[in-house]
Amino acid sequence: MKFAINIINFGDCGDALTLAELARTAEEVGWDGFFVWDHIAWDGRIMPMVDPGVALTAIATSTNRIRIGAMVTPLPRRRPWKFARETVSLDHLSSGRMIVGVGIGDALAEFKSLGEVADLKTRGAMLDEGLQVVSGLWRGKPFSFSGEHYTVKDAHFIPATLQQPRIPIWVGGKWPNRAPFRRAARWDGVFPILSGTDVKTYPAQIQEMKQFLLDYRESDGPFDVTVQGTTPGNDLMHAAEVVGEYADAGVTWWQEAINESRPDLIDRANKTSWLDAVRWRIQQGPPRI
């Protein structure tokens, strides 16, 4: 199992240089990845927010080893050809450390409030077409596509992705909804939002989800299962027990959630500051099995 930081791109973390500093610290203390959220607006709140592409550029140039990416990009609110250019550029800039996370998105402030398509089924269809366009343009060869939502005629984007056969694509979705996981089975990994609030049920849900994915997988290539959760930085033995259950269920990446709803970070922030609390958790390092 590999271990990453999964961190918000708004509030006190809504600054590219701050995120780059945190990513550099994460690399120094042994984390394997650093993933930022991809939001441009937030329902009901007005606060600083940094563009994820700009943040990832700063992160890529401030680190050398860890994998990076956005978890997850709502591709239906992006032009797939622009996204293809951005991600292949980041892949080269990072020397092949980029991972792409995608989903249909669920923040209404980024869809209905900004005039984007709000219907979930339509966004699902746009995501499927968008992934075909992005992966086609990544190849660095002449490419055309004709769909219901996107059309590409005789496009030829170079360079191709540094990683081959492509940048890994992880698909996000809410389990037990089936459509996102049929989609994920066609790509390189899955990032599920599991059902309910009882975390004790999550490993069993992951096993059920993995069996569903196996029924739809047509490739025997590498496939990652990544989940988001929290572990105490000051109790590494308990942290190892927590992530061990997920490893036994087949999880390949653990993403330590750094967000404003973590009680342990809120308590620590009340004594110092939010960023100091975030730095503290990152500096404790990843749990180890």
C-alpha cells in the first residue's frame, strides 16, 4: 500500500505556494503522493481558492519523487482538449509523476450556479466522451472523434504523455451506484466514496466493489483502488491497524484526508493555527503496516 495526502484547495490552503510547501514537506517525511481537490467554487461559502492546475504546477516544481494530481476533476465542466493539454504538460513537468482523477462532480455552485450542465445523467455521458477525447489526444497521433457532446476533427497534439501507455486515470464515484464503477473498470483505478458513516463497514464495501469491478474489467493491466480516510498522527500503532484492514480488502493507495471537518486538526488549530495543524499531521508521516 502507498500513502498520500489528500488536501483541500481552498481556505487557508487556497494558495499555490502554501500547497507547494506542504507537498515538499510531505515528500521529505516519506509520503508517496500529494493530491489536491479540484474546486473553483463552493456551495454557500466565499473564500480563497486556488486553481488546481496552477497549484499542481507549483507542486511539481517543488518536489522530485511523490505522485501528484487532482482528486477529482469534474471533467464535464472542463473542455477535454484543454484538460488534455494541461495534464500532459504536468506529466512532463513532473517527470512522469502525474495521476488523473475524474468524476462527474457534485458541487452545484460549479454547475447550475455557473451555467454548466446540472443533469447527472448528461454529465455522466459527457465524462465518458471526455475521457475518450483526452486519452485519444494524449497519444500524440492524429485523432478525430464524433460524439453527442464533443467533436474533434483531425487534431494532433504533441508531445504524447511521458507515461506510457498513458497517464493513469482513476475514476471517482459513490458506491453502491453502479454506473461510475462500470466506468472505472475501463480505466486504471477507482476512488470510491463509500456508503454510510460507519467506517467499520468500509473494508467489506471495498471487497464487494472490487468483485463488481472484476466482473467488468476487460484488461489484466494494473488497477489501483484508492480510498480517503483519517488516521491519528500521534498513534502510529492504531493508524497501522486502520490502514491494515483496508490493505487486506485490496486497497493499493491510502489518501490521508486533510480538510476542515477533521476534529483532531480543528482541536490543534484552536491552539495554534489551521496551517500549523496541517503541517503537524503531514510531518508525523504516513501510517505503516
